[in-house]
Amino acid sequence: MKVIICIGSCCHLKGARQVVKKLQFLINENGLTDLVELGGTPCRGKCQYDVCVTVDDKFYSVSPETAEQFFCENILSKLNRP
């Protein structure tokens, strides 16, 4: 699974660094480092939303506060992990 986080200036100001750190932690904590590829990208042009995150090319709007819920609903559940 490929998870790409926007690290452009708008997303940076909205907490991209915190989203990255939280997702890195959750991926490691759940033993998914061999199944989830985490990467960054320049601006995706969706600056009106929270941090732009794509999972296998599907767009999501994620904030530092919603990163754990996003992980459970859109990464963990798609990998069929509890």
C-alpha cells in the first residue's frame, strides 16, 4: 500500500509533519513497515482542505487530530488487520 502525504507549504502549516510522525508511529506499532510505503510529495493543489494524503491514489483530508482515526479506517482496515 502506498501512502503519500503532501509536504507543500499549506499542508506543512496545517500539520503535515505531525501527520507524518503519527502515521510512522502507527505503521511501526502495528508491524506494517513491510506492507505500507510512506512517502511525501510537493503541493497537490488541494490547499482548501486539511493535509492532503493519498492512499493508493485516493485522496483524503487529514489533520494531526484525525490521523489515528484515518489510519484505522483507511490503512489498517484495508489490510484486514484488527
